[in-house]
Amino acid sequence: MVTSRSRGGAMHDLLERAADVAAFEAWRARGQATGWCRNPVRLVGASEHVATATGEVIATFTSAALPDRVLLKACGHRRATRCPTCSATYQADAFQLMAAGLRGGKGIPETVAEHPFCFATLTAPSFGPVHSTREADGRARPCRPEPVTACVHGRLQTCPAIHHQDDPAVGQAICADCFDYIGAVIWNAHAGELWRRTTIAIRRVLAKLAGIPASSLKNHVRISFAKVIEYQRRGTIHVHAVIRLDAAEGDTEAPSAPFDIGLLTTAIRQAVTRTTAPFPASPGLTGPGRWGTQLDLRPIGLNGAVPGVVAAYLAKYATKSTDPAGLLDLPVTQGDLERLDGQLTPHLARLVRTAWDLGGRLELKDLRLRAWAHTLGFRGHWLTKSRAYSTTFAALRAARHDWRTNQGRADVASEETVPIGTWRYAGRGWTTQGDAWLAESAADAIATTRRLAAIERRTARPESI
């Protein structure tokens, strides 16, 4: 939030900030250090780098010497709708995490690229017909041209319109009274459990196909994976996952026969088809939960999808929100429901309200659906991985922090030191409208540069999943 301390508005703030060139350059350096975060955290305090061998103070850092006497720290929010620059950093980390498990690096041997890989997309079942984009033979087709029938509520179940991706009708129910909103919310709430059971089923099916006991599978092969969640316009999630076969526990080599890509895809297909997750007993709810009939499996690597493209494809979903505008980035309260009815599409608004109403049922209290109404009932993390798949976000952040801390600090980098500091929270956001405008302009310039660089890379080396 911007709180202006001046009375002249943004222009007065800009002139005041630029009046002292040296002070402006110091402020600009601190802004760059946050990546021009939209909503930086302001801290006051001091820290010292102390030599671990002697206890001598090697360097001192204090906010009193900084512009406005505060240290600015990036908010670190992963959602692009909340902070584009911090989400870009998160997305870059997600790419590195995904790519390391596909081609090596960040502590993962490069030989991992020779392992059997599968890129899987698991979908939700249908809870009722919705408007959608359709294409055949490269041409856009009508949404639902046939059959010309009416539902029990007297509404035609057809739509002759050709919808484009930005059409607000896409994802909306053909008949809201026919759509199973309760089923959709409860399925989202159990998607994490359904995935957990699916990974177990893959191991069991793989052992059966290989002709060995499931209990001894770990002595022959290990399944590693990383997955991200994508929200569909209809309000249910898709799971995009990279699934990899490694040799036995503790071994970084590729597995031996018969554990190849053919066996892996067969095991995934059978496991996805068979796996279910029980639903609680509650009025209007039927179970168990299962995956949708649409399942996309593609090999990665030789004669398959390109590892780098797959990593980029998965990483982009790590920063997306439940809704395109980011209205559901934060948990909702009962007072928010009426406000959201006028801001969200009718379909999403009803899903939020359904999750809230279901959260009041005693038999569903363990699902905590009111706390997760802003995610339409989904209760898991947007990006998860198995332990052995690759590096971690914590390791990537620690490496970046160490690099930034020691950059140009020979006095600190030359000795083993430990930082000791006392910092306290002093607020959030840029302190003036002018500072916020400058930060937003700098962030837009960085985003434009990134987009142009990405276009240039795709033009020079076109690749697709």
C-alpha cells in the first residue's frame, strides 16, 4: 500500500526524490536490490558479520545509513497478480527446480537426463457441461453444436457460438442448476489425496507389470516426480506432472530392464484409471473421487518433449492465481461473499459460495473449506515434488542470498563469518506515490526486456511440448 507523505501528489514526490542525485542513486540501488518489488517490506535495525574463528566484527550494516533510514526487502509473493517482479523470481526458481530434475544441475548429476521420463496431465471429471473453446483441423468450431436437447430445467444444452480464449463465457456452466457445484468443490478438496493414492498405485502396478512383489520394488527402481496445479476456467484443477524412473534407493543411475518408458506409461495409465479417493458422507455428495477420462501422457527426451520446454511450461503455472484478476489471492470472509458476487464470473462466485456453505457442515469440518474457499476447495500446494527429484526452493534462495551478500564484499567473503542482527518491521509498501510510480515503471521495463528475450529465444530455436 502506498502512503504519500507529500501534499503535491506523485509529481511532487518525483521531484523531491530526484533533487539530490547521490541520494536518488542510493535509493535506486536499494530498489534494484528488491527487483522493484511492488509491495516491499520495510525494516529498521542493524547487523554485523562476525568472524567465526576470532569473534572479530568484520563488517557492520545499518538501516540508518540507507535512504529513508529503512532496509527494503522484496515481499517474495509468488502470485503474478500480487507482485509481478517477485513472482518472476519465483517462476525462475521453479524453472531451475524442474529443469534440474530433467537434465541435471544444482546438485543433480547430468546423467539423470538418460532416465525414463513421462510428462502427464491428469484432469478432473465432468461436473456438468460448460462453454468451451473447440478446434478441429486447425479451425475453430462451435462450442456445443449438438444435440439440440433441453435439460430438466428447460434449458437447451447446446451453444452454436465459437468462443475464443478471452471470451468471458468460457468455463461458465451451460445450466447452473445442472452443474454439480458441491461435487466440484469436494473433488478439489480431495485432489491432493487422490494424487497421493495415485503415486502409490503407480508403484504397485509397476511392480506387478515387472513381475516382482510390490514390497521389493524399492530394491529395483525409484519413482521421482514433480507436479504443478493448473486451474481450469470451469473451476476445477488439472495436475501436470513430470514422473521419472531412477535406479534403486540411493542410486543416481538409470534403472535396468524392464523399467523403461513403455512400462512407466502403462503403469501410469492403469493407476490413473483405477485410483479413487473416498468422499465423506454428506447430503448431495456422491463419491468416490476419481480422475477424469482425459489423460495425456508424453515421453520426455529422446523422440519426446524437450526438457527445457517442459520445465518452462510447468514453471509458468506456479505463479498463477485461482482467477485471472487475482481477486481470490487471499482467504475470504463471509463479508467478502457479496462483494465477490459482483466481481467474479457467476460460475466462480457460486463455487466460492458453495465452498463457504459446505464449510459450515459438521461432517465436513476436517476439510476446513471456509479457509480454502478462495481456492475453490483445493487444499494443497501449487508445486510439490518427491524428495529425490531435484533441488529445493530453500537451496536456490540460500544460494542467491549468499551471492548477493558477498558480492563486492571481499572483507566478508575472505573469512568464515556469521551474520548477527536485530531487525524489526517498519511497514510495507513504497512510502510515496512517486516512489511507487518509479518502481512500477522500472518493473515494467524489466518485464518488457524479459518478454523480448523470450521471443528472441523462441524465434532462434522453436520448440514445443
